[in-house]
Amino acid sequence: RKLEKVLPGFGEIFRMLSYEQVGSSAMFSRAVAGVYRGKVIISTPGSPAAVQLAWEKLLAPEIQHLVWELTR
């Protein structure tokens, strides 16, 4: 991986939430988030449902905290 800092909780929680929707195939997800050159990089599966899940359950509620973590 090229990320300078990985946010491991993102992938772990995404897989847990995804499991509730799609079952055991969620364990194959390579969802990851981290920081590279001062920018947040977020990778989710490409399905619209996966992107919506990540945004609504993980990113939107924590976006201010994420920005704070980057700038501290």
C-alpha cells in the first residue's frame, strides 16, 4: 500500500456493516481509508449500495472529525 497512514477502523466497520446487508461475502471487501500526502483517500467497493453505505454510516457522520485529524 502507498498510504502513509491507514485508518484501519474504516475497513473493519465497513465490512461489519456490509455483512449485515450482503452476508459473508463482505469479508472479501478491500475497503480501506487512509492518508497520502495530506489527503484522505477512501476506497470502497464500486456498487452504488456500498458507496451509499460508506457515506451514510461512516463518512458523513465523521467528516468533521476526519478533517480535524488531518490538520492537527
